[in-house]
Amino acid sequence: MKKNTKEELLAVIASKAGCNYLSDVILPIYSEKVLAAIESIDENEYDLKEWQETVGYIIGNNTIQINDCKDAKEYLIHKLWKRGL
């Protein structure tokens, strides 16, 4: 069950990053802002399934095994930095 019922995690990230569309979160031009948005979110506000879906969407890989929300957030941050911010 989602802990935050107002907005989905991906929508919150897109909004905080100033993206016009949800799909903009994967564009390199928004990488720095997406990273800042992810860093500003408390990983406990969303359930693991939502973090897993967000990781899959932003990174483009749905086969990654992530076992808790903190790991998902850290993985996203690491991958965005690795992309070359």
C-alpha cells in the first residue's frame, strides 16, 4: 500500500525537477534536477514497489533486485551520478 496517496513518486520527482512531462525525467538535460529531487525525498514516504517502478523507469532496467526503499533511492542517486552529472 502506498504511504503517500497524493501523488506517485515519479510525478513528485518530475514536478520537483521542473519537468513538463513525466517522460522528461529520463532526459539528460534534467539529470541534475532529477537527482536533486530524488535526494530531497524521504525514502520512507513511498513503498518499495513504487521505488522499484521508479528505478526501472528512470534507469531503464526493470530486472534489478532492490530489497528496500533506502537501497532504491541510493541506487538511483548512484546511477544518475554515474551518467555523468
